[in-house]
Amino acid sequence: MTARRGRRVLWILIPTAAALFLVSLAVGRYGVSPIEAFRSLFGGGESDILRALILRVRLPRTIAAACVGVNLAVSGVALQGLFRNPLVDGRVLGVSSGAAFGAALALSLAGGAAVVQGMSFLFAVAAVGLVVWIGWRFGTAPLILVVGGIAVSALFDALVGLVKYVADPLSRLPAITYWLLGGLGASRWETLLQVAVITGIGLSFFLLFSWRLNLLTLPDAEAASLGLHARPMRMAVIGAATVLIAASVSISGMIGWIGLVVPHVARAWVGADHRRLIPAAAVLGAAALIGLDTIARTALPSEIPLGILTGLIGIPAFLLLFLRLVRARGAER
């Protein structure tokens, strides 16, 4: 894969993502043309109602979809490189399970949107804190971190089940269940600002240290010979990926497969060099989730939970990618 091909792919992906952004603003129960939606962004448009619809409802939701797509895709790329395993995503460290427990606990206590978002983020970080403690206690080798993540994830999954079991079945339980299915229907400017800031900082971190991610894919001794201290860098990558995933889950609920499938597609297009892979995955993740969210809110009379839609599309895509990987490795042997 050449750098020229990576640039070509980005020049295709960026306009595609921009077009999907405009389509997302235009499509809905009250449809308008993409040109009219674009004019509304700058104070034009046919009516005040249309401008309010675009600027207060659809625009924050579309930006939220882009941020969540970037966060999940970039963190998936980083964790797959860190663990040297293309079948890894944010769930391997227990981030999603911790966030789910925090949100379920807040909803069972009738907390508002800010409380749900805050507790989701807090427990996502706490879950990874447990994994990091296991790594600090027993070593930061990828296998130890994966086993620790599986154990912590199972613990928080059990706690989510306990919260659902004791929740009020008439009011709290439906709210918990719906949140766990994932969706961006509650996206507003008030909840979006901090997520957008985290997305910008996290993406900048991974772009800045993308060459070090290349070294982390090597054995620790070989990386050390090239001047990289693997252990602190590994913890920094885990911390940055955790914050990105936690911020996303706190506003969107459980949305799977983006962090697993998008890195595979981006890697197939631009190669494994993280200097090209991270920007390609970021743009592709944003475009994918904007498109899926548009389908989720327009395909049926009632909105499809986004987690269900990503699963219906992501599972077949993952199986195809996995079979291609198995076939390629079989051919290498």
C-alpha cells in the first residue's frame, strides 16, 4: 500500500462523508432538499420552522453520529494494533459493560439525561481502571489485559442484569432496555459539546502518536530496541481509547460492530500503517454511523434502535471479513 493510494482513499471518503452529512440533515419525516438544508445552516431557508428543525434537532444529532462513529472506529483501530489482534474492539476492556451498568443504575434511580451520561462515563472508566489494575499487578502483556477485560466485562454484565431484575418493570425497566439498544434520539447541543471536545482531543492524540502505534504492533523487545517504552505507551493508548468509547456510549447507548468492522474495511483500503489508517477509519466511521442513523430514523414509521441496525448489518459484514482473513492466512500457509 502506498501513501498515494491512502491519500486517494481519503479524497474519496471525505466528500462522501460530507454528502451523507447533508443528506442526513435533509431526510426525515419532513423532507427537504440537501441544498435547502445547506442554506439553513447559514441562516437561509424557507421558514423559521425549517431552520429550527435543521439547527436544533437534526444538526446536533448528525454531529453526534459523526463523533460517535469517529470515536468507535479510531479506538477500534488503536486496540486492534495494541493487542495485535484484528478481532478486538472496545468490549475487550469492559468499557461498554461498565458504561451500560452506570447508565442502567442511573435510569433505575430515575436520573435525568446528564446523570445518565455522567454515571455511564464514570463506570466505563472504572471498568478499565480495574483492567489496568490487573495489568499493573500481574503485567501489561496483551494476553493478561484481554483476560482481565473479559473478567471485568462479565462482572459488569452481571451487575446490569441485577439492576434490570430489581428495576420497576412498568417504568424503569423499559427505559433501561431501550437505552441499552442504542440510539441518538436524545442528542441535543447541551449533551454534545463535551463529547465533541473529547473526540477532537482523542483523535488528535492518535494522529500525533500514530507512528508509535506502528511500533506497538511489534514485540516489546523489538519496540524497545527502536526507542519505544511499550508499557507507558500501552497504558496511554488504553486510556485514550477508553475515554473515546466511554464518551460515545454515554450519549448513544450500546452501539456495537462499528469499532470492529470499520477498522477492517479501512485497513483493506489503506493498509496497516496507522499514519494512514487512523484518518481513514475516522472518516469512514463518521460516514458509516451518519448513514446508519439516517436509515434508523427514516426506514420505518417508528425509529429503529441503532444498536439493532448496526448488529443486523455488522454481523454479516464481520463474517465476510473474517472468512476473507481465514482464507488469506490459509493461502499463506
